[in-house]
Amino acid sequence: MGNGMTGATQRGWGWRALIAGVALVAVITVWLAGPGSVTARPAGQAGAGAVVGEGGGAEAALAVPLRVVTSIPPLAGLIRPLLPEGSQCQVLVPPGSSEHAFEPAPGRIAQLGQADLVLLVGLGLEPGLETAARRGGGAGRVIVMAEVLGIGISHGGGDVHDAGHQHDHVHEADAGRCAHSGDAHVWLDPVMARLYVERVAAHVARASREKAGPAGLSPAQAQDLEARRTAALEALGALEADYASALAPARGRRLVVAHDAWGWLCQRYGLRSVAVQGRDADEPTPGSLVAAIEAVRTDGLRAVFSERQLSARPVQRVAAVTGVEVLTLDPLGDGDYLAMMRANLAALVRGLGLAAPAGPR
């Protein structure tokens, strides 16, 4: 050959050109698809990209990522396991800040109008945020925990209403005593948290269907959402069981806590909380300090409980007078609900001198 190339060499160059062309087409296809085509990994699957289609072959994973804003980290920890792969979840109250003192900047509030779902607690915990969220767009995407659970304070001063829901795991006495007294810390009751996830999963599915457009969700997407829901409920069910088992021997006993945030949890498991600071984490009074000291001495408590988000000094004063240990309970955490609640259970078990639970199953 005039160019010095053999037939084998020419064939080699031909294959290289074909492979390069295929690779270029693949790159252009991915580039044109854009960031909105990020694939979803179905819950429970280890694969990073593919979903088994109806025909048994591997098809591009079908993510419908959602943009979610929550007021506090525990709500983020409860909804994140339900969300499709690639979803974003922003928290307005950053870890380490108290929910009672934090006021989000205007820029953070602006995120509410861009979200597919906005999750709030209600019961007076986030004054002004619900109004801002509903102004930012359709009221249908604002999900208030108290409303989802059917609890609240009637404006006429009457008892708590149930909004027509079946009670499922909810005991009417629990809701009546705690919600009517204005305790918004519902998420600290593992039973109520599980019921919340069970109900809010329907809102996630609806938002996903709406975002998917006229075509709706594919069977693979629907199965993925259901798998996520099932896994989340199983994990919370295990948490419930561990709390019930570990705290059963302590029924009737008192806890000295930093502020009055633990009414739902204590009511659930037959405990009584004595708070050094009030429900809004205001300054302790001489009467509240005396009551805390009396509870430690009368009940022979081993420990008192401070909180990450508040100054430990008031609780340390009680501990200094009574000679007991200071442990930490965390009502907000960093966004991992299960980790937060298991750390709280470990602290309660140690402070009450109980047997440690078996742990996650």
C-alpha cells in the first residue's frame, strides 16, 4: 500500500474510529439530558443507576427529585428516607440552634416559595413561617405536622380535636393532655413520629406524581417510593419497640430536664418531667430550681439532663447542689432522626439506671 499501512492496520483504525464515534454520541446524549435526568437508586438496591424495567431489562433510573424545606432538623430526618434519589432537603433552623430563639433570614424564607413541599410542626412553634410559606405558593404543599396528626388547640378554648382521623397508635389522653397545654415537641414521641411518616408519605407520593407531569410515575418509581416508605416505617417501628422495652421499668418516675420539651415522650412512657426552664426555654425561676432539686433528692435520681441548644448552667447548678451527673438530651439533633432518638434513649437509660436496649435490628 502506498501509505505503508497493512490491511490489519487499516482495520484497527476502523474499529478505533467506530468506538470513538459511539463514545462521542453517548457523551452528547448525557450532556443534552441535563442535570434533571439524575438517576434514582431504588430503596434497598445497591446499584447506582439502573432500574429493572417491566421487560426485565435495565432502563435508565427514573428519579423525580423533590425540593423540600423543613423548619427543624427532626422533620428533615423523618422525611429524607421517603424522598426519591437526588432530592434536596433544606432546614431553616440549623443544628445547634434553639427552635425557640431562631429567626430565619429573609433569604432562607425565600426558599419556601421554591419548594415542592414545606414541612412545619405547627402548634405555635414557628410563628410567621406558615404564613410566609403559604404566601410563597400553593397552600397544598405546606404540610403541618399537627394537622397531619389531627392534633391542635381549639380556638374556643376547648379540648384537642382529632380532625376525623383514626387514632392508629395515638391515645386520645396523650393528645389531649400534651397538645392542649401547648407542647409542640410532638416529634419526640416515637409513636407519633412513626404515624407522621406513615401519613406524610402520601404527600411525598402526590408531590412526585405532580412533578412527573402528565405521564405520571412509572411502575419502577412507584415501587421505589413504596419501598422507601416501608423501610422508614420498619426502622421507626424498631425504635418504638426499643423505647417501650427499655423505659417500661421506669414508669411513674421523674426526669429533671433542661426545658419543658419532653411532655410527649414522658406521657407516652409513663414518666414525669420536671423542667428547670419553661417551654419557651426562658430563664429558670427560683421555684423551678427548687422543684428540680427536690425531685432529684426525693426520687434518688442519678442524673439531670441538659440540652445542646441551651446553656447548661441552670442544670449544672442543680447537679452541683445534689451531686448527680449531668447528661445530655437533644430535642433537635443534626437531621438524623434515628441517631438522635437512640442517643436520647441511651442517655435516659443511663440516667435512670436501666438496662440498655438491644439496639437497631
